[in-house]
Amino acid sequence: MKAIRVALAALVLVVLAAPAFALDLKVDSFQVTGTVSAVDDSSITVMKGKERFQIAKDAATKVTGDTKVGAKVTVKYKMYAVDVEGKAAPAAKPATKK
């Protein structure tokens, strides 16, 4: 009976933890290398040529080396949708006969 309880508890843990791992597995990783144009506690902005990448960061973001304005950095990041709102496509206009 004790073995069944342990197995059931392990199964519950796996089921409850699965969504957290699934989110991380679905999201592709990206990276950008360029020059820091701005940095603060919540974001870092990197210029790669004429393209500007503003990437959010928090206290859990691992930062090594010098990341002040003007420094060359490589930022690894992930993207995922927070909210998606669909709009109905406009109705097609009927063809006119001449």
C-alpha cells in the first residue's frame, strides 16, 4: 500500500511540474551580438548595425563581464507570446458584372 502512495505522489509531482518544463522546451533560443546602447535594471538595448534590440531582463538574468554603454556583448534570449487577439478578416467585395 505504501508503494502505491509513493508512486501516486510521484505521478502527481510529474503532472504538476510538466507545464513549467513544457514552456521552456517549446520556446526557441536566440542571440544577438552588438554594442550596448542603453542598460538599466529591467532591460538592455543592443545595436547590431542599424537594428535595435531591446531585451527585458530581471534579477534572475545571469550577467557576466562588462555591460555598460559602448561595450560589445552577446545576449541570449527567448521569445514567446503573452497575449494574441485575432480580428475577423474583412468580407470580400462581390465582383461587379459589366
